[in-house]
Amino acid sequence: MSDPRRRVPRTDTLLADPRLAEAERVLGRALVKSVITEAQQRARAGEIEPERVAEHALAALPATASSLRPVINATGVVVHTNLGRAPLSRAALDAVMAAAGTTDVEFDLATGRRARRGRGALAALARAVPTAGGVHVVNNNAAALLLSALTLAPGKEIVLSRGELVEIGDGFRIPELLASTGSRLREVGTTNRTSLRDYAEAIGPETGFVLKVHPSNFHVTGFTSAVGVPELAELLDELRVPLVVDIGSGLLAPHPVLPDEPDATSMLRDGADLVTASGDKLLGGPQAGLLLGDAELIERLRRHPAARALRVDKLTLAALEATLTGPPPPVARALVAEAAQLRARAEELAAQLPEGLGAVAVDCVAAVGGGGAPGVQLPSAAVSLPESYAAALRAGSPPVVGRLEAGRCLLDLRTVAPEDDALLVAAVRACSS
């Protein structure tokens, strides 16, 4: 009797299979060969039939060459840092695809000469914030603060309220970032109260700039006081000291749902010389650090040697421009979604699930997330499932990430695009079969 291991197809034979050849074109030879080898080993161990090696290899192949997997965000956190923050709009995705090849990112097709890098994205950002005399883009908001310190306060002091010595996610501390540039921090006031006099007494010949940081991921309540941008700008204008305001979450103009969230337009109008913000939070675009403000300051930042190390690539520029000029991105749509419409969707989806599952539509509260608007509650609606479904849905394809609340798994629809409702139902049905 012949050894069944002899019937295991050779690697070159499998690579010639049209289905695996196409996978090699998309995923690369090394990845496809590794999956084939694993399937061959399973056949030699008797776990699968030799004739089914190609079939099992195909089933084991990922959809793309990246290990990142798209997921459905049903957590109710609009800007979820662990899930990649802002999902890009269709317009931004199309722009990224168009820019992925050879493109005129730094080339003038009319003259045949070098052109300003990312001029389209910069022009769109300038139009979005007309109070800014100049704009610049770096790879994230931390980079924007880093470049500000390197340019405006090398070897000098940065004056900052003790109530704004902020730590954000994963132990990242803004004061430590600033100190890493060689600048010295001059802390003023106390944790809960800082006055205009505190700033005035600290400012001197060694002051590079005054920094205000919006404490976007926490609230201090009770016996508190802080100095607003207009008052501080008036003081600093007399002393000829720049005022840099880190608004963090990337709101470019006032938003009716977030009345207390600072925005770039208002901060500049109130007298800030420079505003820094994130592109992948409330703006709803790609990861980027936005710098907006006085034209002369922006030009100094742009010409600093470190600006080259912090610049963004063509894909980011394309996605940012499309976010600014295209239709409202998913984050913007999620923020303004009507609770009544979310409830109607939840009831419709729950009705499509097996009766014995116990799926019901419930009212709930969503959050902005991403270190923005921590006190804002967004009325929402969800499909409520047994708690055990949370892990099962995460293991599905596509994975669905909900949240646990009161012993139930909630699928909050504020963060689920309506076009993904059918996928959500299919994912739940797959877990219950």
C-alpha cells in the first residue's frame, strides 16, 4: 500500500494552480509559499487529504498582504484610538488609491518644475480655517508641538499652567515631549487654579512661548480657574511673546454638538499666534498634525531642519485634502446622527435576528472618544445581545467590536455605518448558528 504522503502535491505544482498564482500576484510569493507549506505539513500528518491541500491553502490566505484587519466599530466610541481613530471617507479612500502610484505631489505639470509639496491639501486647509495666515502639516499633533518647541524655544522656557501638564494615551506626557527638545518648562499656577498674574510674573527674556493645552480627556471641577485665550493673548501681545494653543482634537470650526470643545477658527480669532491639532480625530481624516496661525511663524516652522523628518507622505496629503473638500466623513456623520433614527435601525436589526437569541433594541449613550469632549454624552441606540457574543463577534469575519454593559453585549449603532447593517446582522447570525 503506497504512502499517502507521496500524494501531497509539490510546491511548484501548487504555485501553478491559477487560484494560488493569482494570490501570489496580490499577496507576494513568500506569504503564499508559507501557507502552502503549512497545508502540505498538515496533509503529511494525516490531518487533511492530500487532494485538498490547495483548497486549504486558499482558505488560509489573508485577504490582503497586511496583517491589519478591518473591523466594524460597534463600541459607541466615535473616535476609537485602538481601532485606528477616524475611519476615512469614501472620497478620502479614492484619493489615497489615486495617489498610491506616481503622482505630482511635488511637481508642476504645467511648468515641468518642482512645486510646493502637498499644495492642494494646504490650500484646502487654509480655506477651511480662513483666520489662519499660514498652515503646515506634519505627521501627528505631537510632532506639531515638537516642531513648535524646536523652532520657537530652543534652549528657552515654555510657560505652561500646572493644570495643563497633560498625559494622554499609553503613558505619553506632553511635558516630557517638550523637555526632550532641550526647552525648559516653566510651570505656573497650581493644579486647579492659574491666574493671569501667574503668567505675567513668569514671562521674561528666557521665554520662548506660552503654551495652552486643552485638557481634552479629563475634567477638573470645583474650586478652579483658568485664563482664557483672549486675556492671555492681550497680555502676550504687549510683551511680544507668541501664544501657542494645542486644541488636540482637531475641530476646525465651532460645532453645535460640541459647544465647549475649542476649535482652531475661534482660537485664532481670540488671539492665538499658533494652533496645533490632530487630523484623525474630530476632523475625521488621516493621522496628521495641523499647524495653523501667523504666516511668519508658520514659515519659520516649515523651514526648520526637523520639519523634513516630520513631514507627511503623499497618501496622507491626498486623504487630508479629500476629507477637507469632499462630503462629510464618517466621524462627522456619526456626531450628528439622530437618536430616533438610530433606535429605528436597532429595532429593525434586532427583528432580523433569531427569536431565541434574545436580541432587543435598547437606548444607550455613546461617547466622542479620541481624547475629545470627555463630558459630552451622545444619545444612541444599540442591539443588545447576550454577553457571550462579545468574544464570538470579535473572532468573526469581519470582526465586530461591541461593548459590555450591565452583563450584555451592546452593538451601538452610532458608530456603525448604515451601509454595514447587513454585515452586522450576518456576523451575529454566524455566531448563533
